[in-house]
Amino acid sequence: MKRYIIVLIVLASSILSAVDYYIATGENVRPLVRDTLAYYHTNTDDQHWFGSDSWAVKFEFNEFYAGIDSLLFEAEGADIYIPGISGIDPLVIKLCKDSFGQPLIEPDSLLFSHTLQASEIQYQDWNYIPFTNVITDTTLWLVVDYPTNTTTQFISASAVGGLQSYFFNDGYYHSMFSISYDSEFLFSLQGRFLTTGTDLDLVSINWVGEFQPDNFIYPILTIKNNSDIPVSGSYVIPLLEDPNGTIELIYIADSTSCQQIDLPVLNANEIYVFDVSDSLGYLLPDRASQYKFAAELFCITDSLSQNNSIEDEFQIYVEETEILLIEDAVQLNDSNSNDIWLTQASILDTSNCITINYFADLIDEPFFNYDSYQRFHYYDLMGFPATIVGGSEKLLGYYNGYSNQLTELYNTTLLNNSFISNDTCYAFYNDLGNVSFSYELENNETLLFDDFINDLTLRIGVIENVKNETGIPADINIPVFTYLIAEIDATQFLDSSTISDTVHFNMSEDFETISDTTATKDNCEVVFWLQNDVTKEIFHVNKLPFTEFQPGLVSLDDNEISNTEHSLLIFPNPCKTTETMNISFSLPNTIQSAELKIYNIKGQLVKTITQEPVTQNVSFIWNGKNNVNKQVSSGIYLMQIKAEANGRKYKFYKKSLLIR
């Protein structure tokens, strides 16, 4: 049986081991205009892939715009971004038809083929290859034959999607998504979508003016006529809103309202930039606020209206950010992680910067913990090391420019403002190690949208400051994330200028310290931060050392202390895909609700099962299928269970193995 399991694991991992990648810079390599290029990546150089000699992107143009079943694209050329500094092998570009989800790569079936010699390749840059003839279809494959290696020759990708990008292995092109890789190659097709009649495109909205209370701002519109004929009678209706309502676009000369911006005749296949800053503008209210802007382009003859609208958001905050949160996803005994710690020690000021390190790989015991693993995947990270500045800025890997980029982001983010004007926190503990941590965050000035508030989460966790432990540089203090106490939505802001609560944990039972357990109070701190779960931006962060906790009576009503006296059983484990898996547990108290979430080894949620029992014993049955009722592949899966019993919340985890 053991041999059978090992063979299956080897077979399942053979495709995974066919390709690998390095973390790249994460820089935006070039802004691409959607109306002249079709692409699936985000133009960022996030990863450098190697391990295959052929790479491909499948362009399915019918999926570019919702509501259009059949849309032709007229391809004129290809854009390929090649990282690295030099190479010795040529690069072959092929344009292919689709055949049952694979490219037709036989020589007599190729639509186009061209070879760039190594001396012709533009490294660390885009390579444009014009096609001999214009090629039109609803589905096209762009295949790039390029021998890759671990040192000089790579293929670049953005960390997004993975459905459209493929690599060649064992006679077949495998999609990155099918093996749980979230990566799209930096391949693009240049050309245009073919439509009947006219096609106008509202390309972008830019702004002139200073975004401050009681100031004027002015929109600048970029519009393209993709048609072969001039278009007249078009206009744009702009809409600017704050949480109190609509703000009118006004004529500067007499302050009268402007309902729409009428456009002149737009000549065929031309781009226009309309700068109305000399005549039209918005006068912002004299207060801090969030704003939403939407513009829609109207034309009675337009046959492709899906590209006629643009939305934008901005905010004016007046409270200065005093402390910055920097998060690292790192590994023990790793030279790149060590370099990150040493660089940060020379740059960051601990008086205005809180650092948290996540050890999200099982090999990092005893630093590893599941809360770190979850946080790693919260940011859609795929490798180590990585640095997150203020929640919304990523530095992927350690590279030559890391120090300069971190310094720039650190200084820039510290200059940002927030809507949080004040916070207070305190904690009491008793002889049993039970802690009551109380907090209050205040917003007195800024108007916030309800949907923005609904996306805010306050996270409270414990970090341990570790020094001189095996696997980290000597004499460098490493703040290690060990335990997530609570995740609390900020909906109190809907009705009040403050959010406040008290959460509970136990200093001895809920987490294990990495170093000397007797020094817990000296080494540990509670860190709390307010974050938008859509943009990932962090608006406020602070901390309270255990040494500032006060002794006192701690109430255990409505606490969230995990009970260690539970049983969690998985049978069978390993489990064949033809069988069902039983996941059962019990608690000493009556369970009101329970939820099982199943994650694959990449941290992606594959299945959620909920129950509302009134019992002390709960069983979940899993048939090996995901949330869309498709059979999952063989591999390791992590079971996460959250339960509530008599007002107390519990969570625990266990791994399982699914085999074919």
C-alpha cells in the first residue's frame, strides 16, 4: 500500500516538477493599451519560468466582453516580453489554430511562424513580431518555442489567472491553472476586434488639479474611434459622487451645471485626448471624503458598448499615518530571506514601522504556523521571499534593486494619510493566562462609503520577537507571526464614528512560543491592523507588548479561546477519489454551528461544507469534489474547521491525502 501511495504521489508531482520559477521584480514593464492589444497578463514581471522548451497562450476572444457570443479579432502581430540579460538560443514564434483545446503546431497547419535569433532578441524588453498577413479568428494560440534554463533563459509571467497560459510537457500543453499555478505569460497579440458598424472606446480618464478639500479637479478623457468611418453625435456623461450624494460638473466661467460633454466628429481610427480643464471642473466639498467617479460614452450607432464606460475611485484623508506595517513571507536557512532581514534592519525605523514575518512553509518548523500560511495566501503569493508594504505594495524576491525600492516605498507610504484619527487599547490577564484585549478605533472627519466599510476587517494577532535562533541571522530581531486572535469586520463604522470590542485569548494554550516559553511576556506583542480586503490597503496599525498587560479579573464570557480537548478524526486517510471521506470531531459543549473548509496545497479553497447541529458530535462527508461539483486531483488537502458552542469559538486543522 505504501508503495502504491508513493507511486501515485510521484505521478501527480511529475507534471508539477516539469516547470519551476523564480520570483521576479514585480515591476510594471510597460503600460499596454487594451484597444490595440489582446492580453491576459497585468504587464508586471512577477515570475520567471523555466523547465520547458515551449510555452503558449490561448486567446479566446469570445470571452473578452460579456454578452457577446462571437467576436473576431484581427491579429497583426505578437508582443513577447523576454526577461534575462542574454541568451544563446533562438526564439520561435508561432500563431496556431485551436484543436480541441490544443494548438495545431504541425508545420502545414501553422498560420504564421518566425524565428528570432539570439542576437535579435530584445532582453528585458518587449519583442514585437509583425505577421506576414493579417489573421482573423475567434480563437488563436500564440506559441513560443524557447529553451529555458535556471540561469539565463526564462519566460516572464504576471501572477494572475493561469487559465490561458500553457507549458509543453510529455507531448501535451498543460494549463498553469490546472496544476494550481496562478500565472499568465507576458504574451500579447496586436490588432483590433472586428465589429459591424461603429466602435468607440473610452480608453482612460485622467485628472488635473490637487485633490484637496475645497479645490477644483478637472477630468481628461481619452477616446478612440476604432471604426473605419468618422463618427458624430457622441457624448460622455460623467458622474462624481461622495457618500452624501452627487457632485455636479460645472462650467468654470459661470458655475452652471454641465450634464454631458458633447464630442466633435471623431475621425476613423484615431485617438483623441479631451482636456477640458480650461472650461469644466468639479469643486470638491470642504471636508475629507471618499469619491467615486464613473463616465459613460454614448453613441447611437455604437455596436460594441462594453468598452464605453470607466470607473475611478479616490479619497482625501486628513489624518497622518504614524506607523507603517511591513509584512514578510520568508524561510529559515535561506540566503535571500537573510538578505531581506539585514537590509530591513539598515532601513526601517522601529519607532514608525511594525514588521511581521510569516513562515508559511512546513519545513520552517518550529516557526511555521497555519495562520501564517493563511496570510501568505491572502496576498496570492506563490513563493519566498516576498515583502508587502502597507498591504498594497509587493516586493517579490530579493534582487539588486530591493534596497532602493523598499526605501522608496517606505518613505512614500509613511507620507500617506488615513481616516483613523485615534486609537486606544489595553489588556488584562489573570493567573491562568487568560487575556482580555480591548481596543477602540475612531474616525471623526472622513465620510466613507458603506461598501468600503463592509470590506474593512480589523485583524488582531500575536507576534513573538525572536533572536539568535537557528536558521536566522545572528543578532537580528525577527518578529514572527504566531497566532491570529480575531478577525472583526468594521461595520460598526456604518452607525458610529468608532469601532470597539474586547477579544480573549490564552497566553499558554492558544499558541506556542518559538524560543523560551518562560519568557513569553517579554518577547510577545499584540498587533492589530485595519485592512481593506479588496485593495489590501492597510489604513491603521498599532501594537501592545505583553509587558504592558495589567493583572486583573478576566471574564471568559463570549471568549474565543480554542479548546485543546477536542478530537478530530479523518477516515479513511489516505482516501481514494472513489471513496468518501468522513471528517468528525466532538466538543465537551453543545455545538450550535460548524463549518468545514478544504484547501489544496496551494492554499486555494476547493470546498466549503456547513452544518447547524445541536449536538456535541459533528461529522462532515466529503466526496472529493469541489464547490462546482468537479472531482479534485490527487494531493494533500488541509481541513479547517470552525465551530461555535455556547458562545465560544473553536478552530482546528488537520491534513489529509487524496489519491487515485
